[in-house]
Amino acid sequence: MLSRQMATFKADGRVMQTAEGHVTTNEGVEAWREAASVLDTQWKLPALRWSETLALAAEAHCNDQGPSGGIGHQGTDGSSTVDRVKRYGGVG
């Protein structure tokens, strides 16, 4: 992905062309090269998998927070993320 993005930088190395227009960066293409270099040295992790348990816990939290405009990880009942995951059968 980073190499595809690097190819979209214009000759000045600071402006990246996107489907929506262009983005001017402070760091330029060198930051993308540095990020790609660091990522190439990292351990590869397996792809993420869908978790119905996490989805249910997240949906419940959204339904709890939404009406009150709440933000954060704690539910209005004082529950934590782990508490909500356990409610739906997760181990937490």
C-alpha cells in the first residue's frame, strides 16, 4: 500500500495525488519511504478475523453511549470493554 501511495507523489515530493484531488504533506515522500522501511523490518501478523462477540459488545456500547452523547470506553453502567465482551461469551 505504501509503495502505491509513494508512486502518487509529484516531482516535488510533497504533493500526493489522490482520487479526490491532492494532498500537500509537510513530510513528503521521504516519510513514506521511512515508514515502509521500518514496516519491512517488523514481524508479520496474521490478518484480522471478524469476531461476532466483539461486534455485539461494540454495538451494545454504541447503543449505550449514543443516546447520551457519551464518549470513552466506560459504559453508563460502569462496565469496561472486558465486561461487555464477557457478556457476549468472550473471555476478555
